[in-house]
Amino acid sequence: MHSEHVVSRSAEPKGSQETRSGNSTPPLDSVSLAIIEQLQEDGRRPYAAIGKAVGLSEAAVRQRVQKLLDQGVMQIVAVTDPLTVGFRRQAMVGMNVEGDTEIVADALSDMPEVEYVVMTAGSFDLLAEIVCEDDDHLLDVINKRIRALPGVRSTESFVYLKLKKQTYMWGTR
């Protein structure tokens, strides 16, 4: 397990009901973007080192980072390998929904096993990543909770066999 700053210009804290298009965070200046890039490279980089790289004092970097956290622009999280912390089954679940997709997305977001929910265009209305202890737990989540949600018309599950890459190094624009 290691600690990283997970950053994105439009990232919302887990459980946020705000949509990306409805994000009211003002555009980021070049210094804030440079701070984010420094933290993406090393989430534990000292503020003094970031300050040297971006031309600010340690205190100014600390204030900027706190503001970015408060605005939901980035999060501080411990990124783990699910297998090493007792979650042996992961799956992506695609769903087709009747009616208001946002209502189903909100209900999924409230489930502790759901890591993220994406509203999509294409074959599915929603995609959700599910992390469970084992196959029985995954079956329970899909069969008794997701499929029981009003509006869920169908699901298709994609069970992960091996996670080859997980990164938060997409940089800034």
C-alpha cells in the first residue's frame, strides 16, 4: 500500500453527486497545474520541494494544495492492491436503464462495493466498478442489490482476471 494524491481537474470526491459538467470549480492557473503534476509524480513530495519546482514558498504551496483539496479538484488516498487487503473479486458491470439514469447512478454510488460509476453513451447507460471479497459477495451485490434497483433493465458483468495497469498519471491540460 502506498499513499498518492489522485488528481484531476474535474475529479469529485467519492460519493459526490456533482456531475463533471456541473463542476463549478474555476479554471486552474499554470502554477496550480504544476503543483498537481508534482503530486502526481510523487504524492508524498514535500511542499518545500514542490515550492522550489514551481516558484512558491512552502506555505503558499500548502495553501494551494488545501484549496485544491477543498474544491474537490484532487483527493489524497491510499491506493492499494485489492487482493492484498482481502478483496479477491473485481468486476465491471454494464447496465441498461429505463427512465432516469441519474437516479440509478445515485443508488449505485451509495453502495460501498461500488468504486466508481460512469454514465456512458453506447451499449450501456451505466458502468460501475465493483470490488468484493469473493464470488459469493459479487453475486449478492449484482443479483440482489443492483438488479433489484428500480429502472435497471439488464446487466452484463466483466469479471477481472488480472489487473495489469492502474495509474493516476494522466497529467494536466
